[in-house]
Amino acid sequence: MKKRLTLILCLLLCCALCGLLTSCGNANKGGNDGYEDFVVVGFSQVGAESDWRNANTKSMQEALSEANGYRLILDDAQQKQERQITAIRNFIHQGVDYIVLAPTTEKGWETVLAEAKTAKIPVIIVDRMIEIEDDSLFTCWIGSDFLGEGRNAVRWMENHFDDQPLRIVHLQGNLGSSAQLGRTAGLEEGLERHPEWELVYQENGDFTQAKGQELVEALLADGVEFDVLYSENDNMAYGAIDALKNAGITPGKDVTIISFDAGRHALELVMAGEISYVVECNPLHGPRVEAIIQRLEAKQTPPKLTYVEEASFDTETITQTIIDGRGY
């Protein structure tokens, strides 16, 4: 009886040990969510405030898909830097292979990026630039020359209006973002060169259509007269156009509309003559990020800074072929 009891106890102990080992194995696999063969990327996105931003997110999701060998962890910061900092710390805790950051603003990243560097996780910055003293805290950056975009728009104004007096309304994007800083600086340079140009209104429209419409409705109600509307993205321009039409003002004829991003709908409005000039800002960074990750996986060094080549369009240069070929 004692021998039989001892044998039973031994069998139970063996089963318990086997179960424990099996459980540990499953726990490790579960901790990786079954993605141990994938490249895991944490992406902190600014938000979903515009058509440009949504196209940017979609491009990342398509390029960094499971079909391509990636697990993408997407976090929407809802325009808040503190949410992005929390997301990056969560990515570090999760042990992702790469972090992609589309920063809300340029400043305030040193501490959290130093944490990522300590964890040996490469950080790829997309779209907006960051301002830090130690550029070793990020691996590389991909984006647009926002100051160049602003200068491009001002150059068109100079060529189009010569030395005519202009009353300009300026709708800014999220204050402190690279796009806002660069496009604003470009206009400010033009105002310094042209004393005959007058800035009659300047306000932050948050890059959103609703805010663009609200601001233009308010200034029209106040009786502000203007010749040019300089909108730092397409969505604010769409809102401004709605406000002008509701007031019986013809966009592109009574008021010159200048916009940035050049999404499909903006190009259609250029073709229709409602937007006078639009400067491209290409959001399709997903394939570019994927190419950088592949270089890093191969132990190669990608360029520190990569500027995206972009175009601009007015009624003389836009074609239906260009519109049909627009991917966003």
C-alpha cells in the first residue's frame, strides 16, 4: 500500500512539473502574442486631425503589415505630447524592435528618447522634426522641407501679384509643429520683403476643417477684408472655402486661396479654380520607414535626414492625370 501510494505521489509530482514547464512555455509565447518571428514596431501618431494624417497612418499600416513580416502597435496621441511620451515608454516596456514617432511639437523629447537609447531601441522620426542637442537620441528622420514649402508659396505670390498691395489672412496649424513653424517662417520672410503686403489676420486653426471654417466665418462677421488666404493645410482651406461661399464670396476669384498638402480633393479644387495654389506635402512615409528598417536589420546605416521630393500645382499646371494618380 505504501509503495503504491509512493508511486502515485511520484506520478502526480511528474505531471505537476510537466504542467509547470508547459505553462511557462506558453506564457513566454503568449507574452510575445505569437509574434516572435515578426519585427515589432511601435508607432506614436499625432492624431487623426486631417486627411493628410489619416493617409500617413494608412501608409504605415500597409507597409508595416503582418503580410510584410511586421507587427505594428499604433498609438493615437490625440494631439497631446504627454500621450506620446507615455506611448514611447510603453513601447520600451513592451520591448519593441523599433519606435516610430510623428512628434506633436519639436521640443521636449530628450528624456524619453534617452530612455529608448538606453534600451537600445532605434527611433525613427517621421513628418515633423524634433529639436534636441544630442541627435544620437534618434536614428534618422524622414519628412518635408516645411520652410521650403512656405518659400515656394511666397514665390508664387511674388510671381503672380508682382508688387501689388495684398491683404493676407493667415491660418496657422498646430503651434510649435514643424509644419507650422516652417510655413509660417516662409510667409514672414515674404512679408519682410514686401512692405506692400499686409497681414490683416493670423490665428491657429489646428489643421482642422471645422476650425478653419469657424475662424473665417468670425473674421467675415467682423468685416475683415482680404485678398489672399494663406492656409497651412488643405483641411483648413476646405473650411475657409465653405465659409467664403456661405458669405457669397467666390474662392479663387474674389479671394486667392493658397494651401499645403495637395491631397486629391485639394487638387480637384485647383482644377475647379477654387484653390489658386497648393504645395505638396507627401504623407506616404510607410514604404520609406520600411526601407529604413530593412537597412537597419541588415546592419546598414541609413541617412540621418531624408527630405521627400514634392511638387506644387496651380490652374496652369494641374491635369486630370495628376489627380487620377494621387494616392491620397
